[in-house]
Amino acid sequence: MSSPIEINSIYPPDRLVIPGLYVKDLKGVLVPEGLIKDRVSKLAEEISSKHYPNDLLAVCVLDGAMRFFVDLLYNEHMLAPVTEVETLKAKSYEGKESTGKISISGFDFSKVKDKRVILVEDILDTGTTLDKVTKEILVHNPKCLEVACLLDKPSRRVTPVNVDYCGFVIPNEFVVGFGLDFNGNYRGLKHICVLKEEVYRTEKK
Ligand code: 5GP
Ligand code: MG
């Protein structure tokens, strides 16, 4: 598998197309839409070359990974047959802070038995969420389990987690856009953007 692309610079928000409503809340753009699109296609190609022509069960970790999940699985470069799609809800964040306590709901884990499973997550931060979800899947005896994650913030890791397909390694910034939210806002931004600190400080959790 290809190594993730390391992102180290932030583009000023006035240099790319961002809805005016959001510009004042953003420190800048970390991963522009075009780069996300190309990298997601590459991950789709890599998953296909590994698994084609075997059937896959793809599991989306809601809510943040929904956009990545759709772009990855319905990508023109995804040739492996994704015959089953499922979702689960994992909640750890309150506002900007990970609570460390993960609640998982909405998924019947017994469905993974003897299946080739791809778990799709938006961002790997402390690692607590993926650690808990992958362990729970493995208890139910899938044929194999792989993890695809769009973003990784390695500097925040508390629990080590193995990721098979990773899009980008990013600095320790709170990001929104491309499906990632802050208290329900900013999901619709096309680029992955960094939220200004004053937004999390002033907004009620
Ligand atoms: P972990 O359990 O690895 O600490 O956190 C994973 C979850 O926290 C992710 O699936 C995501 O929902 C949320 N998260 C972590 N970092 C960020 C971030 O920078 N922005 C947003 N919007 N969510 C984040
Ligand atoms: Mg997530």
C-alpha cells in the first residue's frame, strides 16, 4: 500500500473557494478538494488490486466518515465488488474534545462472520475509537479485516492502531469539512479545513 501524503502547510482561506459564511471561522485549508479526490481514487485502486474479485463488506463509522465512505466505495477506480454496506455509530467527541469513552451503536456485529471486512473511518486521533471497533469486529470472526482511514493525526496517539489504507497524515489541528463536523456544523465544506481556535473556545459544547 502507498504511504499517506504528509500535509504540513495551511492555505489561507481567501485563496480557494469557500462559502463566505464560513471564511471567518477558518484558519485555512489543509487538504484541498482536488487532492482529496485523487488520493481517495488511489485508495480505491489499492483496495481493488488487493481484493478483486472477492466480495467485500464495507462498514462506515458514522457520522464523520460518511462522505469518505461514499467517495471511496462508489469510486470509478473501485473494482472490487462491495456487495454489502453497513454503518455503525461511534461517539467519543463532545465538541472538540475526545471523552475517551466510546459508545458504539447501530450495528449487528454478528454480520461480519466469515466476511472480508473493510472498516472506513474519517480520522485517527487518539486511536481509542478504532481500537474498540476493530477489537469488537475481530471477536466475531471475519475472514479478514482491513481499515481505511482518510486522515491520521499521529502526534495525538494514545492507543496504537493498524491502518491499511490511509489518505493523509496531518498536524495536530482540529479539522472540519468533507464530512467532518464541529457540533454538527461545517460538514458540507469541500476542502478539509482547520477551524480557528476562537470558534471552539466561544461556541458552547
Ligand atoms: P479517537 O478515538 O481516535 O481519538 O477519535 C476518533 C474520532 O474523533 C474520529 O472518528 C472523529 O469522529 C473525531 N475526531 C478526531 N479528531 C478530529 C478532528 O480534528 N475533527 C473532527 N471533526 N473530528 C475529529
Ligand atoms: Mg469518525
